[in-house]
Amino acid sequence: MIERVIFTSEADDDVAASYDWYESREPGLGEEFLRSIEACVRGIQRHPELYPMAIDEFRRAPIRRFPFEIFYELTGNSITIYSVFHCSQDPQKWRKRLSY
């Protein structure tokens, strides 16, 4: 199991903005969103190569119950999360982030 998980500042911003949006729609829904992200990250930690390649060495993992995907890179014994992406957005947004 991969222990080290790093969220970029952009990915942190994605999570915070989405949490705020869900919480403003229904109290407690933001917390449920966070739990879904945590569950997805645990799945990535256990089986980081299970999820398909999105582009180059970056992979994507769907988040259950919410229309989001986590875009990440496995490097050695760490996972870097670059985007927590809402699937209705323009895909160019995540592609730009993965072109570091």
C-alpha cells in the first residue's frame, strides 16, 4: 500500500470549492463528498495501477456517487493528485494541469 499522498494546491482548491458548493445545496452533502474522495484515495493507495491511464503517466479514478474523477501520478512510493475534476467541465482544464 502506498502511504504518501500529495495533493497539489490546485487539487486542494478543487476539493474545497466542491465541498462548499455541495454543502450550500444541502447541509452534510459536502461531508459526504469528502468521504467519497477519501474512499477513492484509499482505493488508489491500495491498487494504484488498477485505474486506467488518462494521458502519458497520469491515471484517472472515478469517485463514487459524485460526477468527479481524480487525476494522479504514481511515482515510486508516492501518489500526487493533480486534479479532482468535475466531469461536466471542459477536459482542457485537467489536460493543462497534467502538462507540467
